[in-house]
Amino acid sequence: MPPPTSLVATAVHAGYPGETVLEGVDLELTAGRPPLGLLGDSGSGKTTLLAVLAGEHRPSHGRVTWEGRDVSRLRGKDKRRFRAAVRSVSQYAMTIVDPRETVGSRLELAAKEARKGGRTHAVSPAELLESVGLPEGFLPRTMRTLSGGETQRVSLAAALATRPELLLLDEPLTAVDPATRVEIARRLAGTIERLGIGTLIASHDVELLQRLCPQIAFLGQGRLLASGTLAEVLSRTEHEPIRELAEANPLAVQRFR
């Protein structure tokens, strides 16, 4: 049996012209392991780190490897395999480019990408929607008629359509109403566990990460400042960003001690 697929960031530095965002981040995500939470305030670099891991943003120093290969240098067939095996859902997934795009066509496009990457499977569009708490009747609806929360859930279903080995989620349920969020989180956790998908969930939502992730890494000041259970991370108040988060969420901190 081949070893489980891993995505490994080593001493990653990244940013934008005139702005350094990440300063030496080491992180490993492996298929079959429980979801890993990436906690940090807005602007801490979570989105940039996920873009680097997905091969969408090239680090200025360091590297990210998949199956031992630098993801920024993948081309052709290898890049198609990577895009099918490592899926990402951006917090900006609510952007609709084609007003005629339907839920069904978005899922079919994802399935097509899966086939190109050699990842065919028998999961139907209706089953994919069910995994994110949406009925089959959504398939013919155009994407522009959906609410923000419904669009996020369809984007999750599309990511799952390739039966990925690794999943990168950036604030995946921010637009989902609180009453529904708990149920969707439960369904998502069950699907991730059943399929053995290694998942990184980036969020500033302390309660969501507590619900989904046994282990948390805290990103602040461009580095991973602490890792462990949520209670262990929130106790590391010698780091200013963690202390500020703890002070801003006193009830959550008390609940998770």
C-alpha cells in the first residue's frame, strides 16, 4: 500500500510587493488524518498560506511539496492530478462569472476535472449535495439565485466531487446562517472522516474549529505561534495575537479550557 498523500510546507516566506505576509511557515497536511484547524485573526495570512499550499501563489523563499514535488513547478498531467487530488474552497467562492451556470453544471465541471486527473468515482450529484445539506432539487437552479450560504455549500460539494485526498478550506461556512452551521459542520466532518480526506480549515471562528478540528495551529505575525488542542493554543497568551484573540472571545476561551 502506498504511503498517504502529504502536502508539506517548508520554511515558506510569501507576500506581495512591499508586503511580507508569511515568514518561515512549516506545516504538513496528510490524507487520512483528522482535520487541522488554522486559527488567526483576519489579515493574519491564512488566505495567503492556503493559496501557497494550493499552488496559486509562489513563495518568495521555501517550498511546498506534494508527492515530493514542488507544487509551483507542476505542469501538464502532474498539475491536473494535483488539482484533482488537492482541492481548495476560497472564502470568495460566492463569485458567479456565468449567470447561466447551474448547480448541476458546477458539479459536472468538478467531475470533469476529476476525470482529467484520473479520479473517477460513482458519487452522484444528488449525494454530493446531500453531504452539504442541500436537496437534489437544487441541481437545475442557477448559481446566481442562491443565497451566500447556499453558494458556499455548493462550492464545498464541488470540491468533494473530485474525491480529493486533501482539502483546503478558507472560512468555509462564514455565509451560512448560525442555525444551519452546526448541522453542515456535522455533515462535513462525517464526509471528511468517511473519505479519509486530509483537511486544513482556516478560520477565525473559534467554535467552528473546536467542532471540527482536534488540533489547531495559530497563525500570527507571519509565523505559526502555537499548535495543539484549542485549549492549549488559547493558553499561549505570551504571544500578543493569541492574547488579543482570547481577550476578544472571553466566553469561548472559558468554554474551551
